[in-house]
Amino acid sequence: MSSPEGSVIIREGSTELYVPELHSNKGPGKRIGRVFFNDQMSFNRDVSVMLLASSPKVRTALDAMAATGVRAIRIANEARPDVHMVANDKDAEACAYIEANADLNSTGNVEASNEDLRCLLAKRVFDYIDLDPFGTPVPFVPAVLQGLKRSGMAGITATDTAPLAGTYPKKCARRYGAFSQRSPFGHETGLRILIGHIAREAAKEDKGLDTVLSYYADHYMRTFVRMREGGAEADRTLERLGFIDYDPGTGCRTVSPERSSARSIGPLWLGPLHDHETLDSMRAGEGLHRRSRCEKYLELWRGELEVPFFYDNDELASLSRTSPRPLGAVLEALGACGRVSRTHFSPTGIRTELSYREVLDIYKTI
Ligand SMILES: C[S@@+](CC[C@H](N)C(=O)[O-])C[C@H]1O[C@@H](n2cnc3c(N)ncnc32)[C@H](O)[C@@H]1O
């Protein structure tokens, strides 16, 4: 097969790919030519490769918005030559890239598909579905849930971080049916609003979910969730949703199952962000594109306490009317009184099971 017009060959991970010569290389990415490719999302794709390599039960997978097919072809080429992988895009030009890239890598297990994902998912079901839209995934979540097999897994990206993290609360309310507010931990509330939304959509179909891996990086939020079948599972999942009250004046945050004030952030997911058994099985193999970043994030995710919401060192210093203390000293002082960890959300973030009052009292003594 000949190369697509206007394409160049690049290497991402251990895979060679045709991509449009003009493509995005930073930020959320813009559609520069007809077919989309963003260099900066290579880490996002590395994580998919690592996770799929650790998910032996996945036998059929769909990259629902595949563009050049980079993710599907990398998974097939670098991790799972045994999986039947469908790479779909509604754009015919994108589909030509998918075919050319499958050919370039001789990946016999990649099937190119050229449909609106909602039509495709009305006909076929998969063990794993990846959803990577421009902006919000909300319009496509019902189709993805419908297209997952029993105990199937979905990987969902949202790049509309501003509404989710509280910059545009009205937009967040319209899209996600949740109230957002700016806070020092806004990326975490945004990620949890996204998971909460998926959980509420799943509950409508008597399905629950468990989180496998959820994170914020660069300009996007991403969650991998595993479906659990049945009304009881849906109820169990909904019980893990709640609200957080955050007072920007005092920094006080209170988590509660019900909305307790007009500024309560939520509904959002209060359960764990990760399945630590899965994280322990994941490896940052040599072929990954951004291997050292993968290693760093794996370590952060593994070490992260499953306590919702974190404190930022600068925020604690400002609330204590003092200058920021060295992060190591803060972790040590808090750690002497209760469990603490760092968080992947911020290099100066601290997770702890200690109460807001205890944290401030200890900070003032450092
Ligand atoms: C952000 S790009 C995907 C990038 C790709 N996953 C990657 O890693 O490079 C979104 C893609 O979704 C496709 N798309 C948009 N709406 C769609 C729909 N309803 N069904 C299938 N594909 C769609 C667009 O043509 C575009 O190629």
C-alpha cells in the first residue's frame, strides 16, 4: 500500500507510523490537517500499551476514535499481537492512514473501520474500548457502555479540563450534571467528576464499575474503568459518589455523601483512583516512547494514598501565614502522626489521612 499523501514516517515507541507532515506537538492538539496526530499524547498511548500488556483477559479491543491508528497499532505491535484490534474513525482519510499503518507494521490483527463509533457499537461488543475525543467524551459514553462485554474495560480521555476543574462551572453542570469550583486540587475534582459521570451513566443500565487507573497529565484527564454487571453493583458504585465542600477562605475541605451547601463540588467519585494489583503488574518496558516518565508515574501512582483530595505545600504555607517548608520535612512531620504520600497531581502535593485541623497544626510546628 502506498503512503498517504502529505505524510511522513515517524517512530513512536517501537512502532513506525505514517502521520501527517503537519501535526500538533503540544497542548490539547489542533486539527491542523484533515487527520489528527499529536506527539504530546505519546505518554497517554504508552500508558495504554503498558495497561493492555497487563490485561490478558482482553481478547477483542476497539480504538473507537483512532485517527492515524497510532494507539491501536502500538498496542497490537508492542503488547498484544494476540488481540483482535479494531481501529475505527468516522473520517475516511483517517481510515486510509490506519490501513497504511497496519500495513507498514505488518500487524495482521488490526482491522480498519470507517464508521461513526455509535453505529459500530450498536452492532459489535468488545472487551476493551478506548475513547479519545476532541474535548469532552460525554456524547459518546452511552455508546461505549453499550459496546462493552461483561466485565469489559473502557479507557476514556477528557481534554475539557477547564469546565471539569472549575474554570467554567456552568459548562461542567451542563455537560456532566455536576457542580465544579476552582480549588488547589481542581484537577482531582475534575477527574472524579468525570468518573462520577461515567458511573451514573452505567447505573442507568444496571451496571457498576471499578476504577483500574485514573490520572491527570499535561492537558487531559484519563480513566480506565472495569464494568460490573447488575443492579446491586450499580448501587454499590453509586454509594461511592459524594461531594466535597471547599472553603477558599480557610482552605477547609469536608467530604460528605450528600450535597451540604450551594458550593458543594460534585457529585463525584470518592472511591479509589487505581487498582493497585493492576498497577503492580504494569511494567515500563524498554520499547516505550517516554519510558522514564512512565517509570516515574508508575511509582507515584503506586505510592499514592487512596484518600480523596490533597493539600498543596504552597497552600498550607499561605494558610499558616508562613513561607513554604521543604516538602521532605512536611512529609516527615505529617508522616509521624498518620499516613502520608505524594500525589501525581502536583509535585508539591501531599495526601494524608489526617484532618484539615491536624494538618494545619502540624504545619505550623515545622
Ligand atoms: C483526538 S482525535 C483521536 C486521536 C487518536 N486517538 C490518537 O491517539 O492519535 C479524535 C478522532 O475522532 C474522530 N471522530 C470524531 N467523531 C467521531 C465519531 N462520532 N465516530 C468515530 N470517530 C470520530 C475524528 O475524526 C478524530 O480523528
